[in-house]
Amino acid sequence: MSYVTVRKFSLDLKEIFSRGDVKIIKVVKLKKVKQEGKIIEELGQKFRRVTRGSGYKERPLVEEFKRGMNGVIRQKLIELEYPIKY
């Protein structure tokens, strides 16, 4: 390839190497999503927005969602998934 200007070369270089950055940025944002004082529905809405384009699917996505949940709610969910049998 030959380039007429340094600017065109620079733009092409950024285009090629920034493609992977989008996923990395999405994953970092995803790890920062926390429920805090929000209701679970608000967490879900924010989570859905951030996950688009992150590359996360299925089980890892579920684990990330649970990680962002309030600790009390997460514990209740765990108890429901693995009920103790007496």
C-alpha cells in the first residue's frame, strides 16, 4: 500500500488497530456496572446497553450480571439456584 499523506496513513492505522479496542472498552465498562441503589430493572437496562458489542454471551454474561447485583439479592439468587435439601 502507498499513502499520499501521513494523515491518511494515520487514519487507516487507527481504523485497523482500534477495532479490538471497542470490545476491551465495552468489557471494562461492563465490569463497572453495579446495582448500588438502583432497582434490579434499572441494573438490567444499563447492563443491556453496556453489553452490546462486548462479545460476552451466555454463561459469562450471566456471571457478569450477577457480579453487578446487590450482594443481598445475589445471595438470595444463589440460594434459589442451589436449594438446600433436608
